[in-house]
Amino acid sequence: HYNLIRDYFTEFYKELLGEDAYFSLSLNSNNNVEFKAPEILNQSSKRVTSQGKGYTYSKLFCVCFDLAILATYSSNAYFKYVYHDDVLANEDDGVKTRLIKLIKSTSENFNLQYILSTIKSDLPIDREDNIIYFSDEEIILNLHDRNDSGTLFNVKF
């Protein structure tokens, strides 16, 4: 399954950011899997860049990696959902739009549920400066701090 996970990861990352990215896994001294930061290949120079070392890229790596694992195991008795908090924050509107498109298509193609939380100011903006909202069918819960009905899992921290 490792090769399929890598293939999906590379496909999803390319769709999201238009770049080739590769990752590797190894076992550490405690015999646990260790995820090595993906490498991004610059398309024109064909050299590995240090672009993937930043927070924004590592967040997008995690999204692509999680989706790749879920896609790989989608026909097995395995998790069918993933939750990411604040995944749209600090992203370019083009990246946000492509990310939402990737999430929707991957969820549909592999029968997965993708759960994300975001605030209004992090939603993407279209070319006419209008906020692109999720449809009512896509919104499961509007979080707020007025009472427990607006908390995730009805729990205050």
C-alpha cells in the first residue's frame, strides 16, 4: 500500500499546488514509523527546494497525506473520515479554492467524510471580492461560544 499512498499524495499535492512533492517513511530506533518531510521538486530547475519546510506547506502536506491514506484504504474496513482544524488559514485564495475542490472530489470519489473548521475571514474570496461560502448542506455545525450547542462534541475546554 505504501506505493499507492505515495502516488495519491503526489497526485493530490500536484493538483493543489501544481508542484511535485515526494515523501518517505522509515522506522526509528523504537521501531515506530517516522514521517520525513516531503521534498518539493522545482519544475523548471528539477531540483529539490526548501519550500516544504514552512508551516503552510507542512499543513498542506498533512492534508494530502491524510487524504492519500484514506483513499488507499477506502475499500477496506478503515476510517472513512478525517478532521482538520483551521486548514484554510493563511492560504492564498487560489489555494483555498483548489483545496476545497480537492476535498470535495476526493470525498466523493472515495466515499469519505472530510470535516474542517474555519472562521469566516478564512473563507476564499472570488474575483469580485465576494466570500465563497459553503452550502447549507455542507455545514454540519456553526460553532459559537454562547452555549454548549455551539461547541464541538458539546464540550467546552
